[in-house]
Amino acid sequence: MNNRKLFAFIPLVIFIVLGIFLWRGLSIDPTELPSALADNKRPVPAFELPSLTEPSVMLSNADLKGEVALLNVWATWCPTCKEEHGFLNRLAQDEGVTIYGINYKDEPAKAREWLRRYLNPYKKVILDEKGTLGLDMGVYGAPETYVLDADGVVRYRHVGAVDASVWKTLQQVMAQVEQEAVK
């Protein structure tokens, strides 16, 4: 008889454990993805890849140093990238924000045409045709935007489009990074 009573409580225990597990899942932000680079303040991985706009010029992580900047991962096949592109142009032109681009797993001719048609907000554009730099950075997909300090260290990562509300956060992070550099 005692075994039957014990077995009667098993579904209740399973239900309670499952309920706790699911309740915990509700408190997790699905837009927040871990970043080995940003979480540990690591530099952009060493790379040597061609410039999209000047294919004979090779770019490296040294080209991303010197000032606090944004590093934006984009592609022509990415509809969200097209949505954010106008906003990035405004940041670069109207607010003077330095933005570097990584053209991720894309066809160079299409990417160059895209920048010709929709304008180029980027100071330099790295052509990551095979996605090797993206893989080294832990890119989940496009768009992703990173805040870099003047030493080329990743200080923050945003997955998804940059818009006015995201820009407020990026702006705060950039200001904090600049203040830390002064100290």
C-alpha cells in the first residue's frame, strides 16, 4: 500500500519540477546572447581579409584601433540589415559615429552595389566572404553590432537591428568606454 501512495506522488513531483524549470525559462531574455569577446573584454580576433571597397587592400584587426567605434556585421541577403542601413547612414553622417563593417558570407559584387545604391556608412568594410572572421567572433548571424574601444577590444555586443532605442544603449556604452579611457 505504501508503494502505491509513493507512486501517486510521482506525477505531482514531476509537475512541480517541470513548473520550476519552465518558470525559470520565462525570466531569460531570448535576445541576450552570450559573447565570449564582449563578456571577457577580448580584442577582435586577429585577421587579414580584403577590403570590400578596395579589394587589393588587406585589412587587419589593427585597422579597427584608434577610436571608440561600432563594428557592424551585415549582408545583402539579410532583410533586417536593409532595415537598419538607413539608420547607420544617419549615425555616420549626422552624428559622426565611426562605423566599421563586416560584409558577412556575401557576394562582393552584390555588396558593392548595395553600398552604391544605399550609401556607405562604413569607414572601412571587411570582406568576410567565407565567414571565418564571423566564426572567430561568435557571430550568430546578421545583423550584429559591437562596440569597440580604441584598442580594438569588444566591449558590447548587440544582436539584431540598430534603431533609435538600441542606439541609446550603444551611445551609453560608447560614452562609458570613452570615459574609462580618460581615467
